[in-house]
Amino acid sequence: MLIRGPKTWDEYLDLVHQAVYEIDELKSCLVDEDELDDAALYNQFLGPLDIELRKLFDEMTSGKYQFPAAEDLSFMPLVKQFGRFMPFRGLLETINETHREGLVSVD
């Protein structure tokens, strides 16, 4: 399920920040998790996803980020492969859609 797209730059930046927070929350849950199978599954994508989202956030806050773009964000292959295990998949898809299409216009 896609989340309604952001209308402003600040809303877009907030979505990326929220995704970083969701990664941190899931990581902290896994530390307390007794199920090693779950941890092994999530560890396949959490590290790389965390790196890519933090990089995106840093690019956005430093003014180096440009959108809209013709290509998906670099973390989208992870979303496509592991999305069914990501409770925040819709958030990541919305971030990518905004990256590709730009901000939602206010009519």
C-alpha cells in the first residue's frame, strides 16, 4: 500500500527520516528477538537498506540530492526482493515514487 505522497520538500525529507527511524526500530526489536531465523532474514536487507537511506537523507540535507529522476532509488531492489517482510514497505515505495515523479501538486 502506497502512502499518500508528500506535497512539500519538508514532508518528503520527513518521510525519509521516518524510514531511517523505522529501520532503527526494527533493528532494536531484532536485538531482543529470540528467533534467530527471523534475525537472519532481516539482516539480509536491514544493513544495506539502512546505509542507502542514511546516504539519501545526507544528500537531501546537504543539498546534493536532485529529483525527479528517471531511475529508482538504489534500495528498491531490496524492497522488491524482501518487501513482504518490511512493515514499512509502503513508506519506501512512496519515497521512491516521489523520487521518480516529484512532489504531489496541490490543486
